[in-house]
Amino acid sequence: MSAYKAAVKPGYTRKLDMKHGHVDMTHGSGGRVMAQLIEQLFLASFDNEFLRQMNDQACFNVPGGRMVMATDSHVITPLFFPGGDIGCLSVHGTINDVVMSGAKPLHLAASFILEEGFPLADLKRIVESMAQAAQAAGVSIITGDTKVVEKGKGDGVFITTTGIGVVPEGINISGERARPGDKILVSGTLGDHGITIMSLRENLSFHTSISSDTASLHDLVAMMIATVPDIHVLRDPTRGGMATTLNEIAHQSAVGMMLYESKLPIHEQVSAACEFLGFDPLYVANEGKLVAICASEDANRLLSAMRTHALGTNAAIIGEVVEDAHYFVQMITCFGGKRVVDWLSGEQLPRIC
């Protein structure tokens, strides 16, 4: 379905059984049944002027500024979870990667790998969730592709999304701009998404009312930049959590970082679940949070602005950038001790996004 290209010709009137039907190999064959799937599901949900052209690509105008492009594949299990599903997650994740540069997101491309036998009702639910998430973020899904693999050779559905955006002139946000003396801010509580997913995995006996934090951060970032245009670094701490994200930035900027455990915003239920599972919340994935690094003199103003936004009500200043030839991320604990917050070693939470 390159660019959802299969022509929807007169006579393709048979309605797919979206309630009881299942994906079969003909849905990826390039023929009539595939055209029906495109018309009745993807076009119906993602409808926009670019898709309606039914070309192998989308052609669009771009406003002035520097172009940004990001791509991400989504293989989460389970596909549906409290607070979201693989559909909205695939939109939020790529939009957030784009906006961490300070860009305004413009368009998305979406690629689906479907497993034979996957319920069409679940696929419809996922696609509609993607459409709603994209619409809420003010972006359009303007091109895409669909493939079907034999039963047992996939896992229901995998989604790859690619996003583009434009960074306005005068904005320079990048991972190598952290400087000693800068403050480190986080937009909200840590570990909500990872613990939500783990609470649904089989053979686990704990329950939590925590929901995934999956969300598009475009509006929060735009407000932050309007308040402090010279934010040095933005990053969304997804796989590997806060610890891995800060280690990446420390190495990019050739600096160290000092965190304060008492300042970390973490839900009690997340802390309890991590203790139960033997996890450190700093390494647990987030899907609707960001890390911001800015000059010390801008930090309180930026924090106040973040707390006025629905996605930043629990924002906090959690540490500062320091000089360190080894680029260590360290933390002063609640007991007054100090420990190294190293890179994630191994795969703590597989299939988390």
C-alpha cells in the first residue's frame, strides 16, 4: 500500500466485516481486497487531501525553517493498555521525537505489518486511535504502506511512523548544548508508562491504578519555547528511562550531571511496583514526559510556565549540569550519599513501546 496507492475503482463496493472479520493474506496482496481495506479503513480514518490523490508519495509545501525528520517502530505488547494503545502511541512517539528539536510537526507517514488472522475490529480501533491522536496534534497522516505476513510470523500488528517538522529560525535545541551550571527539569512523574505495561504482563500478581502517560508534547514544547526561547536541550526519556537519556546527553555535551533523589517526581504506586519488581524508576520508560536543560537563570521561569500546562503540572527541577571529565551522571540520595546513575545494562523492559 505504498502511499495507500491501490486505486479504489468503481465496483469495489463489498463492505469488509470490521466487527467479526480477520486480516488474511489478500489484505496485503495489492488487489481488490487490499483496495477495500485502504478505502474503508485507512482512507476513512486518515482522510486528507494528500491521501485522496492516491499517489505513491505525498507532495506538500514546506514553510521556512530547518527541516526535521524522525522515524520510530512500535512493537508494544499488549497492544491495548490503560491510557492508550499502539495506535496513539505510534503517533505520540514520533511527534515527540520531532518536537524535541523545537520543531512544529507537520505530517506523518505510517507503515503497518499485519499478521494473518488479526481481528479487523482491533485494527479499526488502532487506526481510529491513530487518527484521533494525529488530529489532536494538528498533523496529517499523508502516506503509508501495509504488508501482511503469515500467521505465526508476526505479533498482531507492528507500526512504523515517520514524522517531519520545521524548526523556526532562531531556535537551537540540541543534545550537545548542555553546559555546566545549567538546570535539569522534568515535565512530570517518571515511570508511569513502563509500570502500566508491566502490570498487564502475564505471571505478574500486582495491580496498579497508574495509566500510561502517552501523549503528544507539541503544545507543551511550543509554550516552553515561547517562555524561554534559548532552551539548550529537550529529550523524551522513553526506552531506558531518565537515566539512559541523561547519560546520552552527558556524552553528547561532554559534561557530568548531578541529580537530587528528593526532587524526583515519582508516583507512590510506581515506586512500590518498582520495589516489587526490582526495578529502578530512573530506568523505566516514559511516553509523555520530557527532560529540559536550560541556563540556571531561566530555570524557575521555565518551571513556572511548565506547571501551567496540563502535561506539566508535576514538573520539577531535578538536578544540574556539572563539569566532569568522565561524563558521569550521579545522584545525591535521600540519605545524603552519592551514587552513579549509569547507562541501562541489558533489556529491563522488553516490548515496551
